[in-house]
Amino acid sequence: MWADLSSVYIICDDIVIKTVRSKLTTADLQRLRARGTRPGRPRPAQAAFDTSTATHRPRAIEIDRTANRDGIVIVRGHELALGVVTAGSRVTLRIDGELIHATNGTHLIKTLPNPLDLEN
């Protein structure tokens, strides 16, 4: 694992498996260092989101859609493939910056990159 104030990377055999937005504060990182963690290598990849616009990005919104028979929902002309297990079911899409989280009730179905223009 590699972490800073903007991103947390899960790494296995020098391959980045997952990147998520960091919720760590400067105090959290100082506590980790005090507990014996060592400074890591350089950042393994780009951040989970563009940190230069972090203070100006819009708030997250949620919309509901029904997946078609192929497990696809359409948002502003963009097809989001959620998988055939969602076919015909109602899903909630949480659009949060550069990520879209698809949920069905309390279960996370999939996290996708956000293809939408953030200004619209």
C-alpha cells in the first residue's frame, strides 16, 4: 500500500491493483510514521482524481436508473456497462468527481471512471 493526502494505492508485485481517494489527514500520516511506517517509493501512478481541482469540484449527486437487458444504463448519452446481473434492476449512480459508483440498495455493484463533463 502507498498513501498520501490525495490517493491510496493498493499494490501487489509492483502492479497497482486499485486506486482510491485518500481520506487521510496530515495528522494521520504523522501517526503512521510515528508507528514505524517507512517512506515509500515515488508515487506509483496518477492520483485517483485531479488534485488541482479538488477545492472547486462540484458536490456528489445521486441519480436512479433502470439497467436494460444487457445491464447498461445511459446517463447524458453515455452508456455505462454495469453487467448483466443488473439487467432490469433499479440502480443508484453516485457521481462523485471523476468516479461513478453504482449501487443496488446497500451493495456496491461497480465503480467506473466518470465520462461526463464535470461542468455540466
